[in-house]
Amino acid sequence: MKKISLIFSALMLCLTMTACGSGEPASAPSVAENDKAAVQGKLNKSENKTETVASTDDDKQSGTTEAPAEKPEEHTSDGTNILVAYFSCDGENYNVGTIEKGNTQIIAEYIADEVGADSFHIETVTPYPASYQECCDVAKQEQNDNSRPAVKGSVENMEQYDIVFLGYPIWWGDMPMAVYTFIESYDFSDKVVIPFNTHEGSGESGTYYSIQSALPNAQVLDGMAIQGKTAQAFNSDTQQAVRDWLDGLGF
Ligand SMILES: Cc1cc2nc3c(=O)[nH]c(=O)nc-3n(C[C@H](O)[C@H](O)[C@H](O)COP(=O)(O)O)c2cc1C
């Protein structure tokens, strides 16, 4: 843990010296054929389902964004079987100052809008401090303790979702512990889990492996990692990169 802290501190110093503009450009990761096939299998399955949806999210999108005109018919989802679950904090954060909406949340909302998913904001019963430094201290303690902070609310009818996008920031080289609380609270058997995360230099930091280890009966795909500052600016290039990634997955 000490090693990770040192690496992170060095990384932060580096970024302090180089950070400028709206962050590193986001680029769509390449998608493996079997990952695309896994998504397609679940999307096809959804065509046979009814449109009954139990929404679980206060932050659910209005769905006003128009789908791109060229979107192929077969890629359209009615949203009944896709969930975007994400952890994200507003307040003071590294490299972006004090923000009104978390970096990961910005990406989560875009994905939910684009694929027509329900969404669930993973929030802890005890909120994290708004101060970046205090938040870092609490997060580090939780990680050292391998704790499972209680999460507010729950996803009703988790069984209706075949595809779960899981969004989170990197905290101390890992997912926030509350994300473990969340994923360990449900049966993910036979679900396709698609991670996405924001970070300030650590990339996905081995979290795809951690998620798969925690959810051995789910199929965890490779995801997309975006610098937090880039996500916060969310310019058209970032939007396009996320859209390209979703296209690659077959949405
Ligand atoms: C407690 C804490 C720990 C962090 N640890 C890391 C880290 O290890 N590696 C990294 O690249 N960024 C780290 N960051 C930066 C966040 O990953 C980044 O700001 C992210 O975009 C925050 O997402 P959010 O606004 O959705 O919460 C950390 C930030 C916080 C608050």
C-alpha cells in the first residue's frame, strides 16, 4: 500500500507540472470480438423482453438526447436490460478544482443516454468529505481496513439487467471500497459487466481483474479509462471517443 501511495504521489507531482487545458485526449479502446459478441447476445435477448422497467435512480437522464441518425436498428436497446451503475463525487478534486458534477458521473450520464439505460448512483450513507485532502485520508483508511462502507438505497429488480456498465474513479490505485460493497450486494451471475473509469494517470489500474475476481459468475469485459480532467471538460472529442467505444461494443 505504501508503494502505491508513493507511486501516486509521484504521479500527482508529475501531473501538477504538466497538467494544462482540458486534459489528455480520450481515445476509444479497441474492442475484442468476443466482448462485442457478449454484448450482442444480451442485446438480442432484450428484444424478447417486455418494456417493464423499475427505475432506481434519482439522477436518471431525461432521455432527450437524440440518437445518431446512422445508428443501426439492431443496435437500438429499449433500455429494459441495461443498467449504468456508477460511483462519483462532486466537491473538490484533483486537477479540476471544485466541481458540481463528478467526472465519472458525466461519462455515466452520457452512456446511459446513448444506450437507453437505467442508472444508479452508488453513494455512501456517510458522505465523503468535500475537501480533496480529507477525502483522500478517509479513502485510504477504508482501503487499509478493506472496509465495505454502506451504500444508500439499492437497485430494485437487479435480475432484469443483463448488461451492467460499472463506473468509478480510481482511488489509491483501486476502486473506492463502496464499489465493492455495491457489486458484492447482488447476484451478477450471467450478467455482462462493462467497466469504465476516470483517473489522473493510473488508467484502469488492474480494476477489471478485481471486478472479475469479485464477480466470478459474471462476464467482465475490458472497459474504457478516461482522465478525470478530460471527462470534466467533456468536449466533442471526448464524446466522440465514448461513442466510438460504444459503437465498437455494438450499441
Ligand atoms: C481519494 C482519491 C484517491 C485518488 N487516487 C488516485 C489514484 O490512485 N490514481 C489516479 O490516477 N487518480 C487518483 N485520484 C483521482 C481520481 O481518480 C480522479 O479525479 C477521478 O476522475 C475522480 O472521479 P469522480 O469525480 O467521478 O469522483 C484520486 C482521487 C481521490 C479523491
